[in-house]
Amino acid sequence: MMGKFASGKDAYGISDRSGFRYRLRDMRKEWNGLLVGKDEWEEKHPQIQPVRHAIDAEALRDPRPDTSNIIGTTVSFPAFNLTTLLFQPLIPAMQGEIGTVTFGGSVITPTSATTTGVTGTGSVGTVTASGTGTSIAATYTVTVASYLGANKYYINGARQATVSLSEGSTYRFDQSDSSNSSHPLRFSTTSGGTHSGGSQYTTGVTTSGTPGSSGAYTQITVASGAPTGATGVPKYYALYDFQNFILAPVPNAAFSSELHYFYRPESLTVSTFTLTVSSVSGTFVASETITGGTSGVSTTVNSVPSGTTMIIVIPSNDLTVGETVTGGTSGATGTVVSTSTDTTTTWLSENAPNTLLYGSLIEAYTFMKGETDMLQLYIARYTESIGRLKNYASGVENTDAYREGLVRANKT
């Protein structure tokens, strides 16, 4: 049997937290069971205390939901009278939401009823409710006013506004304003339309009423593959990529253009291969791939100086005389008559031999670790020849020497 505890008035204890010594009678026990000095004692933090979560009641006593939006259909058919063997003249009654209601049969011998949403109440015999229409993507208000002595169309108040139309969409041009009188709105793929000798575009176009009268309009549903803009003689261009231009307006015929440009000369290490063909069908084009029908060799056409001559880049002379070559883009065909390879000259070797010479000497002398003064001489000569080449390329004349057929500077 265990006896009583000693009073311990003179006893010491070690704090469970700090390890410091305190008189045992002065130590206090915390909520977690640790016995610590009275200056170390801390009460339990409120956030450690579990929180009771009350559950809100969700169910309602005696609920009364809104039933006005519930879709329902009630159909009553004639009742069969066993005494008189006649149908009673009861009329179908129906109620529902927007859609279509179709009854098969008649009031006397109803057979079926189908419902797809219609709002309405009525007494009917045979009913078919349906609707069709055209979705208008946008409606534009058209007015006509004089500008600098000529009549101009105003679209939504803007003079000759640009309007973007999308394939598959329908657009309506409202011409009910009185200013449209005697000015019917029409479409054309030619700038200036029929006024400039162009033809009227009528695909997907409908009109209603007389321009200038109430309700008059011109409407167009843009067909798939419709022209993307007016055509005519090109006036503007922009670079599309390193081989193609964008022209505007879209050319309405084949035009010959004079083009002045800079290009990167061919390297002396690349073989240029001149291919002459006969019995040509179609027109070969630059940058397309041609394939030999017998050898199976495929290569890219660099340029086509004439209809029967092509300049191509090819590792070796693998196309054979007598075989047929076919253009991968143009579909043109021709029979190989002769071939020749040229690896001796380029535009630079013919027009800037000093530039090639001193450029090569600089590279070679640097590799050989030659004398500095000679290397500086080669660099000076090379810099001089580059300047002369630049003058030759860009020209130093104030007049347009290209069009006058003049040489702008001497060759280097």
C-alpha cells in the first residue's frame, strides 16, 4: 500500500521544457502534461481547440415550388359512346412551351400527337406548327449623298466604308432611306463595278422592294469560295515570304512586271546544272521539283530562262537524255535533250573577281599565320573592292539608270 507524498517544500524539479531547475512547489503543469516553471507556463491556444461545426437544415416544411415553367402537354381525344356508337365531339386541348405540335388523324379519328415545346392554348383539329427563317449576321443602313460632285454610298453613316463579309453568313443592306431612290446597291468583283465595265456579282444576292421605299433591301449570303476582293490592274505589293509577293487588287489578267532586286549569289562549291528539254507540255516554274520518269531523280528548279531551258541545282548529272521530266507544281512535262554542268563561274566571279581574290587571300593567310603587314594589305584591298561592289550594286547615278539602260558603275 502506497503512502502519502512528501510535502517537498524544499525539493527542486527540472522543467520539462527548458531544463531549468525550479522549486518543485513553484512549478505548474500545462494542458499537455508538461511540468514547467511558472514563468514558462502557457495556456492552451484557442486554435488548437477543436471547433464544433453546426449543420444547417436544408429541408423545408410544406414547400410550394413554382410550377409555371413546367413543360406539360394534355391531349384529350373524342370519347367512344357505347350507347349511340358515335364519337362525342370533344376537341383536343393542349398546353406547352415553344416548339412544334403535330397531330396525325382528324377530330373524328385521332391517331397520334407529338409535341416539341410550343407555348399556347387552343382548341384544334389537325395542327402543324413550324417555322423557318434566315439568320442575318448583320444589317447595314445604306444612304446616298453627294461628295465632291459625285454620289457616294454611306454605310452606317461612313462614306464608302469597308465591310468584311464571312463565308456562309447572310448580310442585309437596308435601302429604305429615300436617298437610295434610283441608286440600287449591287455587288461586283471589279473595282468600280459595272460603271468601270465590270460584271455584276449575283451569287447568293437577293433584293426586295424598290430602293428608297420602306422595307427595301439588298441581301447577300456569301457562298463558299466567294471572291475575296476586287480585281483589276495591281497597284500595290508587299513581301509575303522570300519567294512570293502579295498584290492588290487581285490581278484580273496576266501582267508583265519589271522587278529590280538583290539576291544572294550562288557559291562556287554548288554545281549549277543546265537542262534543255523539248516537246514541252505546260510551263515549268521556278522553285518546283521536277522528277525524271526513267531515272527517278528529283531536283529543284532554280530558274527557267526559257520555256525549254531550266537551271537547277543537283549533286551530279543523274538525269538522262531522252527521259521525260515532270514538274511537281506546274504538272508540265518535257523530254530531256541535253544537259551541262557549270561549276567554274558565278555572278561574283564574273563581276567582282577582286572581291573573291582578296577575300580568299585573307582567309588563307590567316590560316597560314602569315606576316601581319601583308595581311593588313589584303584586308585593305578587300575593303576597297567591297566598296566598289556596293557602288556597282546600288548605283551612284541620280537618274533611274535601270530604266535608261545605263551601267551605274564599273565592274570591280
